[in-house]
Amino acid sequence: MASEFAVGDHVRWNSEAGHVQGVIVKKHTHDVEFKGYTRHCSEDDPQYEIKSDRTDHIAMHKGGALTKV
């Protein structure tokens, strides 16, 4: 199981543009529509909305792609 994160945690992930850092703004535990796609989430495998520190872009990732900063 991936690490658990909470709203407000500062995290880092790898994107096409390199490493990005941001703050978790929402934790999803049920399937959700995000940017036109259904993201499959559950209590055991949540996904997190993260606001980039640099660009204010909102991304969504599973816990396995994130590292606490």
C-alpha cells in the first residue's frame, strides 16, 4: 500500500517537465471526474489533488507517485 498523505502536506512528484513540488488540497477516496477522465480511487488507494508551488496548476496523483518534502 502506498504512503498516506493528508491535506496540507507538501509533496514532490516527477512530471514531464522534471520534479514539481506542491501542496495537497484534496484527498479523493471515491471515483471522480478530473479533466475529462474518470480517476479510480478508493479508501485503500486514494488519489490526491495537488496545487503546484510554482504555477498554481492542479494535478492529481496516487500516493505512490508522491514524496513528502
